[in-house]
Amino acid sequence: MANTKKRICLALIFVFLLIPFVYAQQVVQVAQEETPVKKGFLATSFGFLKNPIFWYICIAFAILIAFVIGLFFFIRWVVKFLKSRNDIFWRLKSERIKLSKIQKRYPSKSWFKVYKNTPIRLVKNNNGHLFISSPIAYHRGDYTSHEGNTIICMNLKDNNKWFIFPITDLLVIPNREKAEITKRNEKGKIEKIIIGNLPKATDIVQFNENEILIYAENLSNIGSFYVPVLKAKDGKIIDLSLPVYQSLKEVVIGDYLYEQTDEFTKITKKSMDLNPNLRYAIKSQDASSSAVEVPQSK
């Protein structure tokens, strides 16, 4: 009986000792379940940055953009190359634009916001009174060509490609007192017409420190170039398109003849190198001509 009481007492003591431990474990477990992990704004809004699929898409898109840009510039280069081979006036214009930008007298560096460059204004004659117009173009470069013309590279105001990119044009001002033009008359025969008393370039254009003044009524387009339209004292319009065309035609013919002569020389040299009989004949002739004649004794 005594042993039974002891066992009951020990069991009660064990139970009382175990109850606080079990209660503590339940409290800790409940506390852990009731405190969820809070996610920040970056983790919820920019969590896709950790996804590798997103970066694969970005790399593929960048490669596609680079390919499209490279294809655009390649097609542009091909178009320019074909134009330079087929249109000699277009090639002349592109070469003179390049030379004008190299030899510019003003710091005309802006190619997009062209209004930051030196303005070009017209000085018009209205019944003997001169007045200066607002800027009609902006300077990009200028120089004097070998035929004597004054070349001005410019961006006309509001003349853009695709409504965004400014177009670069050339203004050609002749610098000769007279020009000789060949044309057909009414009978179909070719005759020469001499146009005299032409104004010099120094009388038409004036380069100032902050602006360029052109003493003309307006600018006129002739093909790939622009020319100033002048007015005489009696009110008649002086047409400079024919003198400009004549001077440019002389340049084109001279360049064409030079290219043809150069190509003919290269082809002739190549044909001589490929013909062994011709090379042997040339060497034999050179050897015989370089031989020294020795006088014989009588």
C-alpha cells in the first residue's frame, strides 16, 4: 500500500513538471505561425529581375536592335555607292559638302539643332531700299573651288528629312564676269551664247563675324544645287543658273576625262603584263636602244 502511494506521488510530480514544458512549446509554435514574413516594395515590384528568362529576352532584344541599326547603315552605304557610280552630279555634291565642312570659317558644329549655327540672311532691294530678311538658312561650311565658284554648305530653314533630320544643301555662287553657253537655236544648229556683265561672288556674298549676308532676292534650286536670284537696277532678274551649270559641267567633264584616262592607263598596263610576247618585245627594244655603239677602225 505504501509503495502504491509513492508511485502515485511520483506520477503527480512528473506530470506537474511536464506541464510547463509542453505549454512553452505550444506558445512558441503559435507565435511562429502568427508572425508572417513581410516583403518589401522592391521584392514585390521588381522580383522579375531575378528571373533568368527576363534577361534572355533583354539580350535577344538588344541583339535585334543592333542588327537593325547595322542593316540600316549598310543599306545606306550601298545606296550612296550606287548613286556615286551612276550620278556624277550627286557625287560632286557630296564631295563638295565634305570639303565645305572641312574648310569652314565658322564653328558650325551643330548638325541637329542647326539654328545654333551662323545664320544666312538675304539682303533684298525694294525700290532702291535694302532690307535684311530673317534667317533663311544656317551655315555648315564654305570654300572657293578650283573653278572659282564660292561654295556654301547650308541647312535651309524647316527643310528636314522625315520631318526631323535637317537636309544639307549647297549654294553655288559663280565668280566670273562672263559665261559662254552652248545651246541649239530655232533651226537646230548649235550656237554659242556669251552672257556678260555678271556680278562677282564678292559682290553677292558678305561674310561677317556673326552672320552671312547674300545680296539676292531669293535662292533657286537647279537640280542638286542652289543659286542666288539677283535683280538688276532696271528690275530685270539675272539668271545665274546657266553660268553655274556651265561651270559645273566643265568640272564634271574634267573629272570624267581624268577617270577615263586613269582607267585606260591601268587597263593598258594590265594587258601588257598579261601578254608575254609584248613584254619580250618591249624588253628587247629597251635593250637595243640602251646599247652603246662602238666606232670601228677603218
